[in-house]
Amino acid sequence: MKTKQERIFSSKTLTYFLQLAETMNYTQAAQLLGITQPALTQQIKKLERTVGAPLFYSVGKKLHLSDAGQTMLKSTHEILNQTTDEIQQTTSATVGKINIGLLSSIEDSAFIAFIAHYYQLNPEVEVTLRMMTRHEIWESLENNQIDLAIMNLPDETIKNWKPYASKKIIDEQLLFLHHDDALANRKRIHFKDTLAEPWATYPDDYFLGQLLREAYKNQMVDFPHVVAHFTTPYQLTQFVNLSGVNTALPTSFVRARADQIKAYAIAFDPAIRFEISFVYRKEKADIPRISNFFQTFDDYLKEKDYLSRVSENRVKLDK
């Protein structure tokens, strides 16, 4: 005889609950599940009686998750994630899939080239690299839709780091890009000297946009006059080339796209530093193919450092 917990978290019950939580529509969820709407309603009511609280409520014709429903959804994802990880941990290091989310503002050339290198060594591992926003990355990590994220840190938007770990790839810094011949030979520039011309930069809710604003605030210098915002360094480069305004871009991107950037690049004084890192749920490190992927990546950078890989691989990819 099944226990109460087993009845709550049976595969069928979880599937019904998750489908309704995703669609928030009984008719649509029932159609996707291949059952009748009354059958779905009956199953949800049984689940609500078992947990002792309503999981959904309606406002007009719109369905919402209750507080108990939110807790149930979170617990369901945790159970599924744990089960997925336990299965993956028993699999081969050289067979399977690895899903990676890459922050869209990070130069991708070194990672594309590494995945090509990794394929030569592990042809039976299928790697997927997705360009994502920061919000999409965290949501995908939480829901176990990606195994690894490549992103900028520190990220203050996430308060609960307990389930996650990070592995640093490189220490990065932002460079000031300008068109002033009088500053061409300078190696560093003070924040107050970057205000003469208007800027283009990242949106305020983007990591690098927030990092820039915080840096100017800490130096007690007014933020530059911004005339345009773009979400990727490539877009910023194109706009800066066409308009002649200033911007700030990561060192790795400047190294990779030096031949495309029609501007001078100087380090800030003091430097605006951050890091590019792998971020993942802690259990992922115990999965053989993830562990193998990390070791192969470390070996790849031992042969040539990250910035060298960025430079050489961008040239190869552009040919």
C-alpha cells in the first residue's frame, strides 16, 4: 500500500499538476495531457485534499497558484531535479548531453572553439550552447533546463546561492572606448575624464550596465550622458563606430574584435573588475560528463590562456 507521500508525488500526479501550473487553463492542460477536463479537475482536487490546502484559485476567468501551490511547484521542481541529477550521475563521462547557457553579453569565440575541440575528444556527447539573458539563465538553472551557465559575477540579483557553485574562468575588466587622439597613448583614465563626449552603453538592468553605474557612484563622479542603450557588445561596437560616441566594453571582447573596433581602448583608474565564471547547481559537479567537461576545459586553457584563445579563435571563426 502506498504511503501518503507516495500518493502526492506519484509520476502521474506531478505531471498533471505541472501541466496545469504551466498553462493555468484546465481545458488546455487536459488536452495536452490527453485526458478529459473533469478527470483533470478530479485529480487536482484529490491532490488538494491530500496536502490539505487549495493549490489554485480563480479571479474571474483567470487561474492563479495559491501560496500552497507555489510551495508545491517549488518542491516538485526540486524532486524532479534531484531525480534527474541522480540518474545523470550514473551515466558515462563520454556519452550523453550537456546543456549550457551563455550570457548574451559575453564574447563566444573561445567557447565555440572549445566545444569543437571537446567534440573531437568526446564525439558521443551532445553539447547545446544557448545565448540567454541573465533572467533566463537563472530560471533555466533552477528548473534544470541547463547544466552549466557561463556568466558574469558577482551577481547580486540572486540572494540564495546555497544550491549553486561557481568555477572562475577569468578575471575581467571593462575598458573605456573613445575617439580622442589626445588620449590615444594613455594606459589608464580617471572617471572624471570620460565625460567629455556622450556614451552608448548597456541597459540599466543589465549586469555591466549596473556595474558601470556603481563604479561611477563609488568614485563620486556623475554618470556619462547616455544617448543609446544596446544589449550586446557587438551592437555597441557597431553604434560606436558609426556615431563616434564613447562606451565601455570587456577586455576579452576588445581583444577578440580589435580589427572591428574603430576606437581607442583604455583601462579605467581604478579598474572596473568582474569575472566570467561557470555557474551550476552543486550536484552537477558529481555527474561524470560534467566533471570531464570541466577537466577538458582546464586542460584547454593550460595550453593557452583564455584571452589568447579568444583572439586566435575569433580570427578562425571569421575566416
